[in-house]
Amino acid sequence: MASTDFKDYYAVLAVDRTADADEIKRSFRRLARKYHPDLNPNDNVAEARFKEINEAYEVLSDSDKRKKYDQFGQYWKQAGQGGFGGGGGFEDADFGRFNNFDEFINELLGRFNTPGAGASYGGARPGGRPGAGFPGAAANLDQEAKLALSLREAFEGTKKSIRANGRAIDVNIPAGVKPGSKVRLRGKGMASPYGQQGDLYLIISIQPHPFFQLEGENLACEVPIAPDEAALGTQIAVPTPEGKVTVNVPAGIRSGQSLRLRGKGWPKRDGRGDQLVKVVIATPQNLSPQERELYEKLQAARSSDPRSSLEGLGL
């Protein structure tokens, strides 16, 4: 098979190389329905596309075939033939030294040339160009790179300029990306001598923010209040991504309790998550004489015991 005949089965089914079996099945059903000959009578293009889709699904739905396809690309069928066994098999072959599969086989047969093993090919090193990629192994041309964003950049989306493989690339980062998510840049990975181009995957990390923390689709923050505010209730100004909003704090709130601001959290497909405002009662330090006097009066007049529930507890 010529390198120009290679079919990227992942592209045929319109799925990523990391797609699981369910994703592959869903995409196959959708495309098969779209290009089925019964729904496209006398359409040779649709018929050819339908056959191509079935061919791709036959390989990618079979875990063993998919594994060979990912490793050997267009030569996955040859890789499954010949019954090579023992040490030094396909797994440890240096494919970068070979221009084509025949050269690889010749070298492999030479390496397996032991007494009684049959005719020898001499084990001569092929004249393959060093560093040449194994034809068809597009998966091996993919690359990953880390990209750190500020919380605002991840929240709003941004445009970044990066360098990869010796060239500058402008990248549009969508709003709402999360740590660990991947942004795929098609055709920006490594190139093989056979005209194939891998993809570049940017793995997103988000730099810490002094106030907000991302928790799933929610933004969390911590706001201190005074003991009298906790006892009597109050209104406080809380920062949100769009600016400050006034929040009502109910009387008797406990330290560590959270208030929910709906629709003020992380962007998602169907809107926004929530912002969770954790209230922390800040014990005052360095009391003034007047404050101390008032706290002493409050202590003397207090009618409840906050530790009454501990009475009688033990092992």
C-alpha cells in the first residue's frame, strides 16, 4: 500500500484517537445512517463513504486490531502476519531506520536468523534515513505540550502564541477550559518524511488565584465576617468574575457555612455554574479597651453554652 493510500480511520469516523468504544460506536451509527445507500440511491460518493465508514469501524471496534493499527498505521495488517515470536519482536523494533515495511521485515528476519531458522537475509542494516518516521504510524507523530493559563484567561477564553516544532502557532483557547483538559491542534504535531502530520495536544493547567478556586463547574471563595455580623446577620460585598455583588448573610450563620450565588460560577455548555461563598468567622485580634469591655459584658450575659452537646460524651 502506498503511503498516499493510507486511511486515517479516526478521521473517517470523526473521533479523537483517545475516543472510547462508546464514542466510536455512536459516531459510526450517526455516519452510517447519513451515508447508507438506501438513503442515498444512485449516489456513488455516498456508497464509497459508507464502505469506508464500515471499514474504519471494523478495525477500531476490535481492540486487538485497533492496537495494531495505532502502533503500525497502514501496515497493521502485515504486522499481524508472519508469527514472529520470542524476544526482539515488533515491540522493540526501531522503526525510524526503515523507509518501508519490506525493509523492516528484512532486518527483522536477519535478527531472527538462528541455526535452523531458515534462509538468512544477512541482517544488514537497511539504508533507511535516520530519524525517518515509520510510514503510516500517525499516532506516533502526535505531540503533547503544557500550557499554563491564568484563571481569567481560562474563564474568558484567550488567544495565545506558542512555538512548536520550530514555528509560531496562534491558538484560540475557548472559554471555560479546565485543568487537565486538552486543546487539539490538528496537523501541528511532528511531520514524517511521508507527508503525514501529527496533531499537537495542549494540556491545560491553571495558575492559582488569590481569591477564587475552581471546584468542578463552581467557583469557590472564602469571605471573613466578624462575630457580631455572624450573630446578628449583615450584608457584605463579595467579588465575582463580573464585579462585586451584595450578599445577605443570615443571622446565626456558622463558620464554614457556604452561601450559593447561582449563575456566577464557571462557564459550561448550558450556561454557568455557581459561586460558593464560604463564610469564616474571624476572631478579632488586639482588642481595644472598649471592645474588651463589651465582650466581657457579652460573656457575662450569654444565655447559651456552645458546648452543651458535648455533655456526657466519651469513649
